[in-house]
Amino acid sequence: MLKNNPQAELKMKNEKVKNKVRFFGFAFLVFTFTFASACRYDMQDQPRYKYYKKSDFFADGRASRDLPEGTVSRGNLRDDKAFYTGKLANPNPNVAAPAAQTATDASGNTLVTTFPDAIAKIPVPVTKELIDRGQERYNIYCIVCHGPVGNGDGMIVRRGYPKPPTYHDDRLRNAPDGHFFDVITNGWGKMNSYAHQVSVADRWAIVAYIRALQVSQTPNANAAMTTNRAANTNAAPSAVSPANAPAANTNTQGGTR
């Protein structure tokens, strides 16, 4: 009957071909799935140590190994010493940088009177955006001690905490920018380090805002400044003649607009 019906014979052959394709396709999928599952199984269950477990393989008995000497995590090389430390690069690593000299004021604060290795100027462009950012960070982290305009009369000082030095004496007006960055980073005297709370870029922003505060409170300080960096009485800046005196600053809100 099939001989008399070539269309039916052709249809049967096509069905046989399709069945073979389905079979080999299914077999390929089963093989692939089995092979892939076997690899994943081996990777999951390979021998390994857990953190801080004992090891009989290493001589010191520790499974956790030290990083190879000189390893630096990506993005943390920090080879720009001025930007990341506020310090000058030491041209001779075999010679230690000279130590800063200190003095004690009437309030018991230990004051830095020399700044032998601090960079003189902020190593980033000082823009309005940088100063605005510095004001924001200052009002969060600094104002509680140093006060809204840097006179050292913050809220916790009014409640008994030791008064920090004013920013508006000749010593700190003449201090290099790197000194303020270093104090924010490492702390000084009764002030703790703020390195964990304030990023490197934000520390420089705060330094820029401190400079703006100094100018705002003593706009003619350049004429009245002395070169005596040790002078710090925690008092108001030197008086100027009435004819040249600026208008009284009544801002007590730390730069509120």
C-alpha cells in the first residue's frame, strides 16, 4: 500500500528523522546537565580550610595565611603623600623628619609651635563647592567643640569640656594647611582622630572652610599678623583701630544663610 502511496512513505521517513533528532537532542541535554553538575559538585566540596581553623599542613599550625610582603589592595596605594597625609615627602628616607616643637597654654592645651613637615597649601583646587562641603562637614563634626566661627566655644565646651584653641590667633593663622589636616587625621591633645568619620577629601574641605572662617572673623588680619607662631592666648584677635575696624560679627549659627 505504501508503494502505491509515496506521500505516506515520505511522511513516515520524516517522522523517523524527527524521532532520531529528538532522541539525540535529549541525550545531549542529559549528558551536558550531568557533566556540568559533576563539575559544580567537585568545586563545592573540594578540600578547604575555614577562617582561623587549625592546619596540620603549615608549620605554624594556622590555616589563615599572611598576605605576601608588599601586597596593596587595589585603589589603596596612596602614593600621593601630600594629599593623603598633609606632609611633605621626605627626600631622604634614612633621615627622620624633624620633630615639631610644642608648648602649653594657660588652659592646659598642648600646642604645636613649629610645623617642620606640613605642606603649606591645600593640594586640591579651592572652590566654592569645596568650601560649602567643608562647612557641611564642619557643622557635623567640629562645631560642637570649636564653635560656629572657630572661637573654641562649642556647645560641649559651654557644658564643661576643655576649651580648644581659637582658630583666630596668630599661631593658627600662620599655620600651614597640612597641620589642620594632620590634626583631623591623627588627633591632637584632647581631640581624637576623625579619620574613620571624615574621608580624606572631606578633611581638605574642612581645612578650606577653617581658612574661610579665619578670613571672615579677621578680614584685615594680614596687616595685624605677627610671625610668632607660639602666641596663643585663647583670646580674641588683636584689636585694630576704630577707623579700620570691621562691622561686628553677630552670626552665631555657623554660617546659616
